[in-house]
Amino acid sequence: MAKHIDLIGIGSPVVDLVARVEDSFVETLKGGKGGMVLVGAAELEELVSSLEDEVEVAPGGSAGNTAYAAARLGTKVSFIGKLGDCEAATFYKDRFEVIGADVTRFKVGDVPNARCLSMVTTDSQRTMRTDLGAAMTLTPEEISEEDFSAARHVHMEGYLAFNRDLMVKILKCAKAAGCTTSFDLASFEVVKASEDVLEEWLVNYIDVVFANEDEASAFFPDHGKDYEAMARSFAKLCNIAAVKLGKEGSLIAEGDDLHFIDPVTVSAIDTTGAGDYWAGGFLNAWLNGKPLPECGRAGSILGAHVVQVIGATLEEDTWASLNSSQL
């Protein structure tokens, strides 16, 4: 069968609500500044209504952002995730449809769509409160090998690891369909909660792993701050490992080869979606057969662009410029 989809993203189709707030507002929240806390729909609504400034609405979710970014660079994309029965779900689906992505693989639930309030302070740090809504109702029984038919590659977000039965079903079906796979570890909390199964998944099912320094350190606590050793150790478990070091650049390991990718220095105002867009740039280049240093450079450029805006949405002229540069 011909492969007419380059990349399938799979994860939670979350609609982002992005707002600028003062530190004093964040200090009133339980859990403090930074990180992500799950909340119910009513609590999220109460938080939104208490904000002084209007929120910006944009489709998000880790794998969703990665798939969207890759699609804007020319990758043929589809997405698997569970939408709700509301306007937010229509908004999310339309964002993919308008850029020509395949939207036939979405599942649809009977509760409201997932939403995430991202509160950005003046230091560009974001504090998130998420209502997973319909996204959390996706079950292993709704996933089949047919979902991955005619696809080359499947990219999964780390938060799927919190539902192990679902994650295993996805991994097995993707591999049975002949797809290569990538996995973004997403957060050190994901690593810690899944440390008893992550190595098995990496060895048996995953071709490319993405991690930032916190996630890599959580996986390899005995490596101290030796990120080169972490990248090499990851690459011994799966084929390719990318360890992102923020302003310090990134490392990509494959076999005995290790590549350092220089950082792209910009003035960041919001880090929302930075890692997701990095993966999108990398995967677009990798699926086009480019050498790993070029893949890493593409990821760095895309990540640098998205941190210069609020939320994970770039202007049309920015996409035009990125495509004209043959990123």
C-alpha cells in the first residue's frame, strides 16, 4: 500500500487559552508558579473569568503542535485524538483542515473538548491548568491498526504514558502497520511516573526520542549533568535521541555518532510550544531524508520562532519565510 500520510500525531487535541498575568495572580493559585495541574471544567471556567485581560485562543496540545508545525513545512499530516461535542472541538479540527491535513482519524466524544489555560508571566514562564475533557475518554478499544494505515511515521506525546493500556495499544498498532515512531517525553513527571516501563517501550517500539534536560536527567539520574552521556545512553535504547538544552543548544545521538546543534538566540516572550515545534521541524527534515545535524538545526530554528510570540501560533508571513528558506 502506498504511504500517503507522512506523519500521524497522536495525543490530546487541546485548545489553548493563553493569557498574560502578573506574578501576584499566579501566587494566589494552588501549586504555585510553573508546571501543569489538571482541573475540572468548572474550575477552569472560574479561572478564566477571573482574568483581567482577554485570553487568546489557539489549538494546542503537544503532539497537535508538532503535527501542525510539520504540516506547515510541507509534511503530509493526520492526527488521532478524541474531540469533544462543542465549538472548541470544531475550532480544533478546522485548524488542521484549512491547511490540507487529513482529519478523518479524529475520534469524537460526547463531552466538552479539552482546554488548557496557559498563564504567561513577564519572565516568559507559563503556569498551566488543564481540563482534559473528551481527550481523556479515548480508550484502547478505539485504536486499531487501521488507524495507522498508509502512514510512514507516528509521533506520540509523553502524556499518553499516563494511560498505559492506551499507550501500549498505540505502540503495537503503529508497529504492526509498519510505521516508524517518535516519542516526546513531555515532562519529568511523565518520566518518573513511567520509569518502570519507559525503557521497554524505547527498546521495543520507539525509533526517535525527544527529551529536554530535565526529562533526560530524570531518566538517567546517575549521569549528573553529563547530557552527552544521556544522549548516547538514549541512543543505545532506541535509534535516535535528541536532548534539548534550551539556550545551550541541543544534542542528537545515533549509534556512535553525536552531534551538537548550536542554539538559535532570540528574545523569548513565551515558551509555549517550543519543544513541540522543535520536534516538528526535526521530523519534517528527517522524513525528507536530511542529515541529523540539518534536522536539529531545523528544529532549533522553528523553536526559536515560536518563543517570540504568545502561544503556539506563527503569522502567515513567518511560515512563508520559513518555507522559502527550505527549512
